[in-house]
Amino acid sequence: MKQAPLTIESEVFAQMRKDANAMLSEAFKTMGSTGCNAAAMTIKLSIDLSDGFADDKEILTHHAEREITVPKIQHKVSTVMQIKDERKGEIGGAGFELDIIDGKYVIRSLGPDQIGIFDDDQVDIDGDDDDDLEDIDSDDDELEVDPDADGD
């Protein structure tokens, strides 16, 4: 490129347009595969001008330099899609009490000791789906939780 006008349509911004088209296509592909209904695309241009020097080709008798303005144009194309995945759960509230037995916190149901056909015989003691399951005795509906254990 010897010389090009500074317009969005010129070859100066060809890579930015190519990046924007690729990001737009990728956004639609991601939205289709994830079920996301909204996206935002941002195109940012940063333009910096600084002083510099270049050889002055018009003076043929000796080496000479001239002052010039050096442009630096950067672009950034980004897309944002908000895909939220969440799981919630709760234990406790009305019908339960907190107690300390043998130095450990327990949660105890205040309801009848009857077990339903869909009740599990094991419970995850800290709710993080790892292998710290404890058996629940049908005669004792207390769940022990170590108060010193890290719940994260």
C-alpha cells in the first residue's frame, strides 16, 4: 500500500472488517448452539498520533530528515453473550432445628420420623456433590456437620 484514504471502506481497515465479520458469524453460531437470545458486538478503534522523522527525499544534495506525524490505528472487535447456568437448593427453615451434639452441629427435622419412598438413604453433608456422603439411619434423622469443615 503506497497511499490509502482513511475511510472505513479503504484497505486500511480491511483486517478490522474481516475480524468484525468473523466475530459476527461466531456470535450467531454460539447463540444458536447455546440458546442465548441476546448479544452485543463492539468495534473499538484507537488512534494515536505521534511526532517522528523521515528521510526527506526532496533534498538530493545531502541526507536530510523532515518532521512527520506518525499514525497508529488499532482495532478491537468483541462480542458479549450472557449465558447463565445456575442451580439452587435449600435445607432447613421451618420444621428444622439446629443443635450441637458431641461438639458437632446437627440439623434435625421437627417432623415425624416417617421416610417416604422417594427419600434417599444417603445425604451429601455439604451440598457440593463430592464423595462425602453419610448414611442416614431411619431411626435417627440427624445430619452431622463438622463446624470446622470448609464448606467451599
